[in-house]
Amino acid sequence: MQGNGVGQRSHRETRAYCPHCVHFAITWDRQAPYGCRAWGVRTAQHPSRSVLAASGIPCQYFRKKPTK
């Protein structure tokens, strides 16, 4: 989805970006440095990408961190 028309959201706004999620975690594992507390997984890439690849739908657990 591109454009700034009325009622449209940019691709960045609709995509789950893990570092902005309350469930995102950095792990101790060098092979899988990213984790998701909601899914209970550790991966080499952001967990939302793994979820999208496995299920074909964007992450349903994404919850934006509150701004400081």
C-alpha cells in the first residue's frame, strides 16, 4: 500500500516492526539474537518475519511500546 490518500496507511505503519513491540527481546544466543516473549521463540531475524514466512499473515501479537 503506497500513497498518502485519505484512509490509507503506509507500509511501515501496517507492518509489525519488532523493536517497537512490547514483546520483543534481545537474547544471549549469538545464533538467534532476537526473541519474542509472546510467541516464545528466538530467531536469527526479527520474529515478525519468521511469523510472516511461516503463516503468511503479519504478527497478530504486535503491540506498540508506549512512547517515553
